Amino acid sequence: MIRLCVTGGSGFIGTSVVDWAISAGLLVINFDIKPPKIASQNKYWKYVDIRNYSELENAFSDFMPTHILHLAATTGMDVEDIEYFNANTYGVKNLIDASKVCQSLKRILFTSSLLVCRNGYIPKFETDYCPPNIYGKSKMIGEQFVRESNMIVSWSIVRPTSVWGPWFEHSYLKFFQIISRNLYFHIRGVSIVKPQTFVKNTAYMMQKILFSNSDAVHKETFYLADYPEITTNEWADLIAKNLSKRKKIRSMPYSLIKLFALCGDLLKLIGITDPPLTSFRLKNMMTGAAYPISNTREIVGPLPFSTFEGVSETINWMSKSKLI
């Protein structure tokens, strides 16, 4: 019998993972320091801090998982203190050590980040690291703990691309909101393919890798991106069309959009924490990459949701949540 433990199941991706596991009839538990976003998931939640080894080991002993999907992490792009991210470092080490005394365990899926390398850089091999910030460095350290461990159980690492969908926060929520207000402009003459994934496709890819019968997943790294890929312009047009068929996204020269981004930088300097556009966001928008997903496609197969379906479901959720 499958006994699935999801660490960080109260987070953005975790909410969809736990929802999928419940609908699939699995025996599932969510280890998190925060309660679930959905009240009906409360009975599957247990307060567990992965930074506390004895607490984590005892929780494993009580539940005896056969599979672990590790999502618990701390994020922050501007934080300069590595200790702030100890869930990403020592938390991973605790999980590895605690798993060694869990006799029922068959496989662990560790969730890492694209930011173990700077934005847009395609690693030449799995340990070709170049993190752009302290958060990325913490995820790199977590990966190193996994790779250097002597775990007997099968394990894999996933690096999700840009994830969006119900229960998201921050940048891509803002992206949808700006389009809904008709404040988004295409950059004239620019068309970028930016890998992204609808959160329910993300959860699907994770469970397909976690429960795969193939030996090919052991000690492998998988990038998670929806396929076929589309450009950011095509994605934005889908969002605008779903919001209102009368809305048509206009274009603007890069120089003018750059000026708006610099204004956003100034707003941050005077204490406005989340302006619509900054130089960091603009650089992120302008950076595309073709991450290797052939091994993901081989294990996962066809995805359950198209981009159009994902956009429609996301906008319905935002409307019900009064976010647009």
C-alpha cells in the first residue's frame, strides 16, 4: 500500500500535490509548519518542522511512508543570510538522515530550483552550478547533500521551471493581474520562449516520476516544464483572451518598458515592496532558455492540461478568490 508523505504540502505546489493524492485515494500526510490553504486538507496535515531532526524522525516512525515528495523550502530573492535558508540545507540533510531509519521507504523525490544556476544558463552537467543569489546557493547545497548521501532508497531531483496556477503568489499572480487591468504590453519585436508549467501539470509530473517503475529515474535530475512550449507573448494573449475577448494586448518599444522598470526600481528604494515592473522582472521576462526535458517527457508522457485549460482554471480561481 502506498503511504505518501509530502513535506511542505501547505505551499503553492504542495496544495495541488495533496489534492491530487486525496483524489487518487492514496494514504497521504502533509508535514508542514503552516496549516493547509484548503480547509478540507486539514485532516491530512501534521505540524512537522524539517529543521528539527528528532521531530522529523518521530513523524516518519509514526507514519512509515513508502514514498516522500519533498517540497518544504524557504524562498527569498533578496535575502543575504544563508542561515535564513536552513530549511533548504540542514532541512534536506535531516530528511536524508531520517529516511535511513525508515524501513518502509522506497523512493524520495527532492524538489530543487532552476536557480542553482543563474537565470537562462543551461548546465553542461547535473553538478554544473552557478547560483545567482543566496537562495540559489542554499538549493545547490541541498542538492549536494542528496548527491553525496549514501541513501539505499531510490531518489531523484526535480527542478521546476516557472510554476503558475491556483494558489500561486507573487510574480506570476502579478503577471495575471497586470494583464487583467490591461496594463501589460508586449515588448515590440521580441518573442521569448520561457519555460513554464501549470501547477497541476507540475504535480502530475512529480507523481509520475515518484511512482515510476523505471530504474531510469534513480539518481536522475528532471526539469519540469510544460510541453509543447509557447512564447510569453502567446501565453499572455491566452490570458487576455480568457479574461475578455475584447482585450487585445498592445506592444511597446523596449526603451519605454525599460524606463517603467527603472521607475519600479525607484519605488522599491522608497519602500514600495511590490511595484508592477522592476529591472529584475524585466530581465527575467527577457531571458529565455531551452532546458533539457527529454527524460521528463519519456517518463511522464502526455500532460493532462493544455496551457489554455490551465489559464482558464487559474482565472476562475482568481475570480472566486477576488484577486481580479
